Amino acid sequence: MPAVSPMENAEGVVRVQLYADGVALDESVQMMSVSVRRAVNSVPSARIELLDGDMPERSFPVSDGEHFKPGVVLAIHAGYGDDLKPLFEGIVVRHGVQIRGDNEARLVIECRDRAVRMTVGRRNANFIDQSDSDIITTLAQGHAMDIDVDATGASHREIAQHYCSDWDFMLSRADANGLLVVATDGKLAVKAPVDRAAALAVTYGQDLIDFHADIDARGQYASAQAFSWDMKTQAAVEGTESRPATLPLQGDLDSATLAQVVGLATYRLQSGAPQAAETLQQWAKALQLKAGLARLRGRMRFQGSALALVGGLIELVGVGKRFSGKVFVTGLHHEIGDGAWTTEAEFGLSPDWFVERTDVAAPPGAGLLPGVHGMQVGVVMKLDADPAGEVRVQVGVPVLQARTAGIWARLMQFHGSSSFGAFFLPEVGDEVVLGYFADDPSHPVVLGSLYSSKRPPPYPLEARNDIKAIVTRCKSKIEFQETDHIITVTTPQNNKIVINDKLKSIVLQDETGNMVEMAPGGITLDSPKDILINAKGNITLKALRNIAASATADVTVDGMNVNCAAQVGLKATGNASAELSAAGQTVVKGAIVMIN
């Protein structure tokens, strides 16, 4: 069907018919004006002004009636003569009365499409093994909305909706896939823009009332590519490069031509979170689609027509080769009043991502107070006597220049459980890093401590990064030496344990020189003084080879009974003298006994 002028079949009187919950309202309801607004990625709205109010009777019969109560489904049909077309259907959400200086009273009704239900309230959800189109469908069906959505590619192992409205989360996922959300009378279409036949043709000098448009080359890119981090390969992963999107062409300057103005070779998108290559490719493709829709932006006004649809095309004629052609309609404003109806159509779209809006995420500090952004530097003031009886330390934030005492902050540990875990407290005066729960400055947490030239680390920073250590205030330390695989535990008095993989040894040594060494050659006990081995039970010495005992002084063996047994021979020799004696009986036996 060829495109027609909005003035075609528009010769009759402008008429508007209202329906409340499906019931047509009679002509006793006097409408002053009707305004309907629609746009992509937006909830359609309508505003109706009606005459109301009887000053002598001090009543407002229309307002007091049942037809315009909040919650009523109101439909607006408009047209010329008897040819009326649906223009809007939605829920009454606002009901107001205005009395002007001349005592003229009006009832003002505001309506929203049923999709408004998705915009109220912030929610949290986890979506497991679902594609973005599956997620969008789930969100819409949760509010009893009919939906038609283009299938998206990659399935997300897990994706989280964090404290935002279902509408905002839906738009964020659609935006990332290059899809536009169009709400129409309780139904949602989530689709990419496509070329199709234009329903209207608007011509300068014939039916174009008002026009404004701009071409902007700054947001046009010859190429776009997205990057993220792959934790499996420990390397950056990149999506396929994306070229300018193919869209219905308005004017004679396409995106590829305009991209040469700035001359950026590749626009880079990046995320520190792991993303699949397919997701990255779709992200870059979505950017190029947004850039294409932002290439040429403007608006036009013409005779009111219900043929103009958001997501549809209008043929613009006679405005020069830069702007003539098919335009993709991204917004509509129907204005009816004083017997006239005009339609303003917007074309083009902002290049900004939807999530760049400040109201998508919850405000810092949950909106309870002005929030704090980023981390702050704190100084530890006190470690004990938490007034709340919690495990917190008192810190001051120097840049705040607060005249009162510091604030109490929770303390992060790398392991903490009930009565066990790591236990490392900073020292009073230490410089620490503060984070804030929900960006609330009243609820800080100590994330870690900082070194500086004034408060240097126990070891110098070296390129080899060979030493790791834990050093306490009294200089007790556990040191890890990476190259030779050595672990050393040392006290301030130089009592130490050294575990050495290179020498294959473990050495235990105290400050007096006592040492125990376990090495490939055996175990060595060395002491500048006595070595005492004491056992409440038995002591057993065994060797596969020899056992040798020697002393520069005496060797004494004492026991209740002393038994010496040799499997081959037994020899006892004294260089100066030898004595074998007993207080009782002495027995010397042998096959042959030789004395002297």
C-alpha cells in the first residue's frame, strides 16, 4: 500500500470518543483537550482535560462519577467525521481538579499504558541459563503483559537483576542486544528496527507544518569492537568487529560516510566482567545500531493521523537531499484541542545507553542520605571499646575534617567465622582503605591497610618479587622465599625455624645456639651445652648400621638391670684399667673362659 498524506480523508470535523472500561461515554462529557505521547523504550501516556464543576451546586459531577477513577481502563479513539481510529488505551493513574481565576473548573486525567506496572518498585532476581529474550519474556509475563520479542543468541549461565524495576531491567537487556521496546495498548514488542513500507508521506509545502532535524557525525563509527576478561585463559577476549548498521536511509549521508569526519578507526567497548564472545559481538552490533539511529535526529509536525506509529516509517519529501527519505519513528505526540488535531513525530534516537540514566540504579546510600562514591582513606584511631559491642575499629577520615570523633568501621578479614579464622588488626595511626556498604557514609568497612614512604613496608619493593612475609609489630615474622622455596619463622630474639626445599632440610635453632637439623645426610642435634632426653615410657634406639657413643669425659649407663647382648661378639676394653664386679654373685660363662 503506497504511503498517503496525513491530510487524506481528514476533511471532516475532528472527533474524540472516550471509552471507560469498554463503555462509550456520551457527549455530556465535554473534552477541552487530549494529549497522547508514545515513544520507543517508554510507557505511553495520555492527558485529558474535561470541563467539570458546578459552582452554585458546589459539586464536580464528572470527577465524582465512576468513569475516571484511578484504575479505570480508558480508551481514546480519534478521527475525522465518523472515521475514528484507536489512539490510546491505558489505566487512569492520576485524577486532578483545577479551578482557575475565572472560576472555570477542569478535571485533568492522566493515563499510562498497562506497562506502567513494570515500572513500579525495585526488585531483585537471578536468571539461570536463560537468553536475554527469555529473561525479557519472563519479566513481561510476570505483569500479565502480552509480548512479542526477537530471539537473542547467547544464553547466560547466570545474570542478576539488582534492585531495579522490571521495566528498567528489561530495557537494559533489550538495549544490549540492539532491540527497541514499543508498548501499544497493553502489548509489548521488543524488536530490532526493520525496513518496511512507509504508511505516511509528509511533503514540505503540502502537509508539513513544522520541521527540525540535525545530522551529527560525532557518534558515527567505522568499526566497533567489544572486549572483556576470560578467567579461563587469563587473557582478554574480543568479540567480532562490527561495521555500521544497515538502516532505512534518510538523506544522502550514511553512517560509514559520516564516520570519516572524526576518523576513529575502532570504537572500543570493554567490560571487566567475563563475557562470552557472542555477547561481546552482540554488544558491538547494538552500539552500531544506536549510532545509526542517532545519525539523524529531529521532529516534524503535520495534520493529525492515526497512521503514524512508533516503530513505523514515514516518507519525508521535499526537505533537501540531506534529510529527505524514510524516517524511523521513535516518538509521537498527538495534540487535540480547539477542534484541531496535530501529530508531532520524532525520528532518530539518543546514542546513550539506557543504563546511563541516573534513576535506573538505586541512589547512593539507598536514598536515606547523600551517599559517598568510591573508596576513602582513613586513619585508625581506636581498636577496642566499640560502643555497639560489635567487632569494629574507630577510624577518622582526614578529608572530611570532621570536628567530632571518628566513625566505627567493620573490619574485613580474608577468613572469618564463628570463633575461628584470621585475626589481624591494624595499628592505631595506620592508614587504611575504607569502603561503604550501599555507599552509605555512616557504614564504612576497613578493606585493607596502606604502605607509604612515611610508613614503609618491612621489605623493599623489587622487580623479582621474591619475598612474601608476615611481620608483626615486635618483628616476629614468617617469610616465604620464592626462588629457593624457603619458609622461615623468626622471633625478635632470633629463634627460628627454616624449611628449605633447595637444601632439602628443616632447621630448628634457638638464640643460644641449640640446633636440630633434618637433612638428606640425617638428623643432627647440636648444643653448646647439655642435651637431655627424658621419657615417661621407654626410649628405644635402633640403627640398620652402627651406633656409636663417645665422650671426652665419662660415659655412664645406669639402670635397674643392664643387659648387653651381642649377636656375634662382645668386647669391653679399658686402656688403663678394667673392672668387672658385683655386690652379689658374679658369673662368667663361656665354652672356653680365658683369663689373662
